Amino acid sequence: MSDVAVVCSRMSFSWPDDTPVFRDLSFSVPPGRTGLVAPNGSGKSTLLRLIAGELKPTEGSLSVSGTLGYLPQSLPLTAGLSVAQVLGVDAVIRALDAVESGDVAEEHFAVIGDDWDVEERTRAQLDRLGLGGLALDRTLGTLSGGQVVSLGLAAQLLRRPDVLLLDEPTNNLDSAARSRLYDVLAEFNGSLLLVSHDRALLDRMERIAELDGGELRLYGGDFTAYQETVRAEREVAERNVRNAEQHLKREKRELQQARERADRRAGNAARNLKSAGLPKIFAGTMKRGAQESAGRAGQVHAARVDEARARLDEAGRAVREEQRLSLELPDTHVPAGRTLFQGEGMRAVLGGAEVFGPGGVDLTVRGPERIALTGPNGAGKSTLLRLIGGDLPLAGGELRRGEGRVAYLSQRLDLLDGERSVAENFARFAPERPEAERMNLLARFLFRGAGAHLPVRVLSGGERLRATLACVLYAEPAPRLLLLDEPTNNLDLVGVGQLESALEAYRGAFVVVSHDERFLAEIGVGRRLLLADGQLAEVAA
């Protein structure tokens, strides 16, 4: 086995409009399991595409040790493709069928090669990913988003690549599918390089590669170890800044004291020369000597001040900016026991079909409850949130909403006007607040200066979520019940942390749909509901 899985040498890449993404990037990734993390917009997906050969570097080179498999975040597949075609086994299976039917033409054996067991291997791989019931002639258009992702992974694993690249492989997967993916990747014998914000998956890696500021750094250990290392680095860097600040103050003080001493010596020398009655030529020579000596001393101290200032600048650059949100949301408080929502026998119809069972579903939300709504993909979780929020009409049953506003954040984050700025959207939600107060509140969500005046359409997924949360949580009146549908999808790890900060400060009730167990634990979920087979049931939190 090679000592490296991926090598990047002085690679630069720019988009056709000359927008630079990487400049003179060099790194090597050892064999094994590597998780790639970085803020949104840093070029993680672009880097995977460059390694996969989908994009070509502007300068430099990229190489992979052995064969390569690549599963992008968005699969470029057409709805009419069959399962066998996606898996790349359709030609071999047709040849096998022909041979079994008595057709012994040489071209069939050429197609089959050594793949006489392809159907058994295919079935075994599909079984491991929970797709055992799929017919090989079934088309993609009939599959859920999660099934398509799992099928794409099965296709790559069947090729048995030496190096496998995965871009956000757990997006759109429910909890059961995620668990199966973890197990399958644990059995993979090749090298793995994946981009993910799934912390449970990243904790199964051997190392973390951090892409930041145009550089890639490797950290040994899983994601939890990486976080601890980064935290320790931040503490050291902040301590170095404090020490550098103290050193700069000390050097400035010594420079000022040196100047004052020089001025006193010059004054004393002038008085001594005058009282000594020396000829002017000797007095002038001695005065110039004193001035030159004072000047040299001043230059030494000034150079030390410049050096101290440079050390402070260097120490400051090493400090990682803390990007968690610090919020207070007293207006969202809900007294314990107050009923915010009550629904009985709720029914919904989509595309002419009933979403839930014959009797509908019942749900009551009281006080500042933190509720996780879980269940397999396609069970109707998003539909239930839309019913609660009033975004979808009730097809049967009853529902009552208590006092206070209900805010619904869909997966699409389409609550804001994309053509308006963050500040303009905020003004729509909180028109009674003075402008200065609105700008201060936006700053708590990290929108400062020009950032608050960017149009929403140009924001990244994490920025758009922050803007939406600012508008929703500080709206007037404040929401007492918050509905969130897969809020961590398309967020980077910083964005997930910021969302956790906001929900920790929120004092109302929320119902959140998420398959991210780490996220649910961080936000303090105290009640769990399982929606499956048209029934809604309480499960252990």
C-alpha cells in the first residue's frame, strides 16, 4: 500500500470568471479514513471534484494512489435510469441472462469477465444499505432522496475503489439509513476522504483535515479530538496575544522613559557646559555627541517597539475567531403547562393520498417543551410541521393554537425576501424596533457593517439560516412555538454550532425534525415522537 492516498502539489484553481478558489495549495493525505471540514464557501466540494478529475487545476497537480470512487453531494442522475444501470451492472446481468438461456456467444463472456457472482455481490451490497427489496429494473424516479444516496454509495462500493471520496453522504438519510452507512463504511478496506457536517460520522474518522485560509492541515484522531485540539490552540493563541500586548505596552513605556531620560541629560549637559565656560567649539562637539547617543538609544527602543508590535500582529493572526452566537431571548418565554398547540385526529392529503393512518394523528404541545419529531423518510414529518404551522390545510380532525405566534422554518429557508438585504428583511419582521437597536441585534447574529446590507440571495446556507433566525426570534411579537425542518442540512459545522447557540437561548417551545442525534442532544430535547406507518407515538427521549 502506498504511503499516501492523495497528493496535491502547488495546485491553484480559479473559476472561468477568474474568481480564485485555491492558490499554491500543497498537501498529502495518508491512507485510512479522513474527514474534511471547513466553513461553507471554503471550497470543500470543489476540492473533491478536483481530486476526482471533474475539474482541472489551473496550475499544479493532484494525484490519487490507485483507483478512485466519487459520490457527489448532488447526483447527476436521470429519473429514467434503472437501479442496475446506476450500479453499473446492467450489461453484465444481461450477458449472464443470455448465457443462462443457452446463448454462448463470445461477446457475452467478454462482458462477464470475472464477474460471475455480480448479482450475488450486488444483492449483498444493497442488503447492507437497506435496499434489499429494490428490483434491479426499478427506475430512480420512484425512489426517495435517501434511497438514491444509498444507491449511489452502493454503486461506488461495488467498484471496490482504492480511494473513495464522499460529499455529505448522510444528507437526506434517516436515522436507520445513517446507521447502516456507518457500518458499511467501517467495513470498507480502502482509503476514505469525506466531507460532512455529521459529527457522529466524523467521530468515526482516523484524522480530520481542516481546510481554512487556503491551507489544509491534518489533525490526528476523530472529530472530538480535533475540537479539543482546536480549543487548546485557541487558548494558547489568546494567551500569546495577551502576553504580546503586555510586552508592547512595556516596550512603549520604556521608549517613553528613554526619551525623557535623554531630554533630562541634554538639559543637564547644556547647563553644565554653560557653567564650565568651555569654548563654543568644544561645547558644540559635546552637545552633538550627547544628542547622537540619545538618538541611538531611542532608535534601539523604537526598534523594540516595532518588533513587539509585529509579535502582537502575528499572535493575533493565530487566534481563531469564536463564531458562536451569544443571545438573550426573554420575549420568547412560555409558562410551564400553557397549551400552545392541540390537534386531534389530524389528517392531511397530498397528491390525492392520505399521509397518516385512518384515524389521523394527535399531538399536544405544552409549555417550553423541546420536542424531536423522528421517523423514516417519507413518513410525513414535514407534512405534520406544515399542519401545525398552518402552511397546509387540515383535511380532517381538529386543531387549536394557543396564544403567541408560531414560526415555521422549512428546509428551503424561504421565509425571507431574497432580493432584499438582511437589514431590510429584519425591518419587515420588527418594524417597531429603532434602526440602531435592529443593527445591534443583527450584530449578535454576526451581521455587522456591510454584511447586514447584503441581499439574502447571495448568502451561504449558514448565513441564510442566521438571518432567518434573527428575523424570527426578534420579530414582534416573538414566536412562542418554533417549527424546524431538518435545520442542519446544508450547514457547515460552524453553522450547526450557531444554531445550537440560538436554540439554547430560546425560551419557548419547539418541534424539530432532524436525524442528527448529536444536534438533538446539544439542544436539550426532552420529548421524542416517532412518526411511522401513519401513527404518531411517544418514545423514550
